[in-house]
Amino acid sequence: MTSKLLLRFYRVFYCFLLLSGNAWAQTSVTGVVTDENGQPLPGVSVMVKGTTQGTSTRIDGQYEINVPSSTTTLTFSFVGYLPQDIVVGERTQVNVNLLPDTKQLDELVVVGYGTQKRSDLTGSIASADIEAFRESPNLNIMQSLQGSVPGVNIGQVNQAGAEPSIEIRGRSTLSGNTSPLIVVDGIIFRGRVGDLNPADIASIDVLKDASSKAIYGAQAANGVLLITTKSGTSDTKPVISYSGSISTQKPTVNTRLLNREEFLEKVRDTEYKKAFLAPDYTQPNPDWDFPVSELRPAHIIGINQGNNFDWWDALTTNAYVSDHLVSISGRSGVTSYYVSGGHTQQRGIILNDKYKRQTARINLDIDVTKWLKVGVNSFGSFADRSGNYPHMGSIVAIGSPLVTPWDEDGNLAITPTGTNNVNPFLNMQADDKDLQNRLAGNIYALAQIPGVDGLSYRINYSNNYRWDSHFYSNPYDNGQNGLAYKANSSQSDLMVDNILTYDKQFGDHYVNITAIAGYNEINQQTTRAEGRNYSNLILSYNSLQQGVNQFVTSGAWKEAYVYQMGRINYNFKRRYMLTATLRRDGFSAFARNNKVAYFPSVGVAWVASNEPFYHLDQLENLKFRISYGENGNQTSRYNSLARVAASTSSHYVFGDGGTTSLGQSPSSLANNNLTWETTSGINIGVDFSAFRNRLSGNLEYYSTVTTDLLWNVQLPQMSGFSSILSNLGKIKNSGFEALLTTTLVSKNDFSWDLTANFATNKNEIQKLLGLDRDGDGREDDLIASGLFIGHSIGTVYSYEIDGIWQLNDEIPTGFNPGTYKIRDQNGDGSITAADDRVILGRTEPAYRFGIQNTLRYRGFTLKAFINAIQGGKNGYLGSNHPGGGANTTGNAQSANWFTFLDYWSPRNPDGKYPLPWAGASILPARYFSRSFVRLQDISLSYQLKDAIAKKIGLGQLKIYVSGKNLITLTKWDGWDPETGQGISAEAFPVLKAYTLGLDFSF
């Protein structure tokens, strides 16, 4: 054993000597590193591959390094450029020319009316990683941004074809528009983002700070989303691609309505004072039975018949999503093209909750001459939302297991429980045709101006036309007397942009100047014809004239914009950047005295790592940014005008003996000084990469102030009007955002990449009406509107709950066992709205974070994304309260509820929620934290090797399985914390999904 150990020792020692000898015999290698233009690159990392030995290039791009041997490989890397590995050989001088890496910092980022290199940005512009969510069943591209872009908040969806809410960097208005501006292929897009097929979209860039948003002026206060669709490739051979998936869905919460025994127990609990014996009301009363309860006769019959009907099972179905897209892309001669067609179908969990969408896209680019290029980006979307589905509230209100939907003759019963609640199956008998169609086209021409190097002119002409048809009839509607209608609407959106761009490099100086002049006009009209009271509806909505009562309504509106914008980008030696913008907006809805708005911005950046004195080798890129800008949030059309409207209370008689006619009366007051909301703010950012790009990211801090808030100011009744829209108040928004991307493992066959984002936002009302009625020097809060100076817009002002009153408690007058115990804040022995309500917290979260893991092993890729929203202390609160009216035990016994409602009763004194129909003088809602951590997306894919794919005639082949919303960790009760829908009757479930998909091309 000893001899073997000695032998191993000598071998190791001999190897050490050989390595040491090589180290002592090092050779000096020098050289210069240049960029794609032949200019020297300072700060390039030069490393001996496989070691930590290295150096970096000086300001003139030169370097010097010692190498162990002629077989040594040097790795040259620099942010925004492709790394290169070069074997030294016998050379003592190695010069290197690095090429740009379009996938890193020098990739082109859409900034509005043009593009910029990422390394040249001075503002806060984020690019969404939509590729990370290609395997998820996201019918709306906004779902691919949910939780993945810091500062961009995308709401959860829970119905077929639903459009998620979008919010960027918090809420900055009280009653104005809260949606961001959507721009598709350079054209402002108004309408449903769901009309766009996600498979057609190449990239999404988000303008978040006031400086970058200022180019869109009066429409940009809530942020801007720039969506770019796919275009043709340089391949002369057409590439035909298919992507398709099928998903099954079911609620994330496993629950149901109460069954027969549970329902009967609920009836006993509701009527516990009669059904059980005092004093503890846990022993059954032998003299009480269901026939003497407040149950309706239909329920008593159901008890005797042994009914146990499952309304939830009967009104729900297996949900699914089917999505398919075929595309052809390539280049033929001077024309590059991308053509696609898609079909999407979704069925929700509730019967008749359906959505169908067909899409078509044609994108063409034609090089007419060396200096002229023309093209078109066009698409059509045809959505079908036909079908009337029952509302959750009606299912709960009538979902007693003791009754069935049918009467003794097998026909649908109108009111199975004998109450005013109508059978939810009747909604589904409607003949409902709901079609939403859109055609859009953007034609452009791009000319390089002859004789002026770098000067170009582009003209965009777009026309976006949408028409909707909603036809409906139902013999059970209108009090079972029949209702039918036809509603048609259309909207055209015409826009013309003239864009002049000058792009030129002068030695160390780079200049890009953009000037815009544009016009936008939108026209909308709608018509509705309706009939009521039909003897029969055999012809459905195609014979409205048979209705005894007939009604016709119509409407139309028009609005127009004119705008000009100038922007300059300046870059000196890749170290110092400047962006300055001025936008001028004119809008028809602006008031008479404020027809024009100006929005300036400026941003500067300093790339410290490109300075000659910078020598932090491990932190190869370091950039600082600061920007300031102003944006607007415009008022809606006609809001500044005095308007009149037809009114049933305004009648007049024309002429002696004339009949009474319907008249018109003023409906609003004019405000000639009404103006747009203005948001101004600063953004401070840091971009960095370290450890040879193994770690990169950015940090952002922002602070904005919104003034001239749009708000309806209350007026004295003697004025004849209740309010007038005015400008007042001030709101501040501030927050911090971080995005980090790292490669944890990078081996030949295995890699592990991790991206994490974190964001906070705090808004604060700093000023409202400016009134000080008490004379204490402090501005008054608008308590009735829930608005408080120094607090957030989402402030929760209510009663503090201190448990539930129990049977043996000394219960104050006005309350009963099973109702909420309200804390007496001022200690006067009584509960009043004026003195005992307090600020409990806020509905806004404290912070959000998302974590994306991507693991690759040979052809396999595993992706997992975790999304979380946290309230911290007293944040992200939501009202979660069982529905029901006090002292309506009859209704209580007729309705049903879901199994997740843990309600109080004498047999369940520790119940979390009150007995919904127990009476109390004050019935407050109780607020709970909605904080959650969710495994939102997970997928496993396998991509066939290119060589194998080619053998079977394919360019590439990928198969995958994925899951969505599989696990949610939360203390929230009910359907879902993110939607805020809990245990109430109107809540709707969020669905989890399991998907099988296939992508291939040839």
C-alpha cells in the first residue's frame, strides 16, 4: 500500500515540474483589438483560456500578455461583441477584429420612430424575453410579459379570450386613462392586443421612463409598449414553419358547491336558534325540521325526493386551448416576405364561455432601387365570441342541490327555487352571435436622399379598420317575454407619419437626428335596433319588426391629432451619450384655451468602462444614465364641451294643441381651460456586466410627479349640474427596479442561465382640492372618495376587525353572534362611521419579483418561471367577504356557496368568516393579504439536432410539454389572489394548463 502511494506522489510531482517548466518558459504576445470599423477598442478582456490569467486593452486598443506555450488559446471578449478564441502558435503579435453581437448590448432596440443600439440608450427601455414563454398557452402576447419585465404589471386572465390589464410603473392618475400606449410596427394601435397572434411577434420593447416616453407626448404618461412583428429573412429558399399546441385547463383551486348534506347543514346553521337547543346551540332541536324552516316549497320537495343535483358539474366543462400557426418567410429577388395564418380556439370552464380567432398576416419589404425601399405590414383578425354563458353569481344564487333545472315535464324551469333568481341555463338558450373583426395595413416608403450621406426620408400610411357585429335573441329574456337585437359598430383609424432621419459618424462623433410630422384621425359609428315582447322568436334576431315594442339607437364620434417631434442622439467615443426630444401635440379633445401641448425630455449617459483610466477587469462594462422628461395623459373627447342629451324627463309641447315631444337638456358644463394631465420625472440607471459577461443587468430608480389631475369636482345642486371635469391635485410615483442575468453553469453539454427581476412602486397623493375647511393648515382629505393626502391611491379606509362575536360575549346593540367584532377606535363605547374607521393599509403591493431558470442539456431545455407579488406590512390588501344580506335567512337557505368558505356557526366558533346572513347595524368587509408566489410557467422541450432534422427533410423540429399556473402559494381564500376574486359569489376561477406542442420548419 505504501509503495503505491509513493508511486502516485512521484507522478504528481513530475507533472508539477513539467507545468512549472512551461510556466517559466512563457512568451510575450502583443497586439491590437479593433471594432467592425477598424477603430481601436479599449477595455477588451484578453484571457488565457482555461485560466484566470489575463489583461485588457488600453485606450489605443493595444495589449500585452505572457502565454505559457505555442498551443495557448487566447479569448478576446467585450460587451456587445462576439468573443473570439485564437490559438497563438509561433506568433508574438496577434491582432484581432471583433464583430458586433446583435444578441447583446449592440442589438437594435425599438425606441419609437426608429431604432438605437442598446449600448447607446440614455433612458429606461426594457426588452421582453418573449422567447422564454413561447411554450406557454398564451393567447395574448401580454401574458408573456406577466412578471418577467420589472415595472410592467400584467394582470391575470380567467375567461376565454380575456384581455389582461396592463400597468407600467404604477398608477399616476385618479380618473384618467390608466392604459399604456401600444405601438405596433411603428403605428399606434388602439383596440385589443388579443387581435395580434403571439406567434407573429418578434419583439416587445417597453418605454418606461419619462425621457424615452416623451416622443409620444400627450399619450405616453402610462408608458409605451413597442411591438415589432416578424419580417422576411435573407434566405432565398422559402422557409415554411408550423407551430401548434393543445392545452387542457382546469381551475387552480379544487373546489365545488356544497352537496346535499353540506347544504342541509348550512340551513341548520343559518337558522341555528331554532334548529338547535340553547344555550350552546349544538344539540339538535327535536321539535324543528326542515318543513318549518324558511326553505321554499321547492326545496322541501327536493328533500323528500332525495335530490342531490350538482349545478357546478352541470354548468362547467373541460376547458381547453387549441392554437395553430403556419408561416412562410424568405426572400425572392428584391422582395423579402413573411406570410402567416393562424387559428386559435378556446373553451373556458363555464359552459358557453368560448373564444375563436383566425389571423392572417402579410409583411413585405421590397428594395426598389439602391436608395428606395417600400413595404407593407398588414394583418387581419377575426374573433368570434358567440355564446351566452351563465354568470357565477347566478350559479351560486340558484345552485341548491335540492332543486334541478327542469320541471316535472322535463322543460327548463324559469325559477327552480321559487325565488326571483332565474335558472342560469336560460342564459345559454340565447341565439348569440358576437363577431369582432379587424383589418390593418401600414404602407411605407424609405428613401436615402441622394447626395446627402446619412439622410433618409420615410413616410408611413396606415389604415386600421374594425367592425363588430353583435346579434342576440332569447325568448326567456325581458321577463320571459322575449328580446332580440342587432348591434353594428365600426371604427376607422387613419394615420400618416413623415419621418426625416440624419444618421452620420464624424470620427469620434456620432449623430442621429429625427424629425416627425404626423396626422391621425379616428371615426366611429354604432347602430342598434331592438325589439321586445315577442309571441315567438322562431326567426331569432332576423325579424326584429315582430316585437311589440321596437327601439332604435345610434351614435358616432370623431377625434383628430396633429403632432411634430424632434429628437437628437449624440455619442462621443462610445463614452458620452446625449438624447434630447421635444414633442408638440394638438388634439381635438383639448379645451379651447389649451389646444396644443409641448413635451420635452433630455437624457445623458456615461460609459465609465470605456475611459482610459478604467481598470476593473472583472467588471468589464459599467454605464451610468440619468434622464428627465414630461409626458401627457389626455382627456377623452368632448369632456371640455357643454353637451346636450335626449332625456325622458325633458318634454315640450310644440304649438297649440300639439302633442308632447321628447326634448333635450344640457348634460355637462363646458370647461374651456381643461388641460391634459402632465407627468414629469427623472430616471437614474446603471447598466453593468461582469466576469466576462457571466453576470449582467441594470438598476433603475425613478421619481415622477403628475399634476393637473382630471377630476369631477362636485357642484352645488342649484347650478343644475352635479359636477364639472377639472384639473387639480398632484400625485407622486417613485420606485426601484433591478434586472440580473447570470450564467451559473456553462459546460459543453450543459448550461444553466438564471434571470431575476425585482420592482417596487410607491404612489402618494400630495395634493387634491387644496381646501382647508377646519382651518388647521392642512388640506382636507376626500374621505367619501377614499383619497387621503400623504397616502396612496389604493388606501384602504375601513373598520378594523377584531374577531367574530361569540354566543357568550357581551354583544353591543346592533350586533349578533356570528358578525364581525369591530374595534372601537376612540373608546366611546359605540361604533360609528365617522370615528371608528381607520387606514388599514393599501391595495398596492410592496414589491414584485420574478425568477426565470433555463437549463439546457444537449437537445433538452427546461424552463421554469416563478412570479410573485408581496404586500409586505399592510400592503396588497383585498376585500374578501361572503355575499349575503342581513336578516335574509330565506335567501340564505335558497342559495349555495363553495366549499372554501369557512363560515362561523355555533358548531364552528373558530370560523374565519361571519355567518353571511346574520344581522348587524354595520356589516364591514374584511381585508386580507393577497401576497402569493406562483410557479407560473414550466416547460420541457427537445430540439432535434440539425443534422438529423435535415436527414428527414426538416430545417428544425421541437416538441415540448408545459404547465401554467401549476402551484400557487398564498394565504388568500377563494379563487385567486392575483385577480382579487375570493369567496364572493361573483368570483371566477383562474385556470391551470397542461400543454403539448410541436414546432417544425422545412
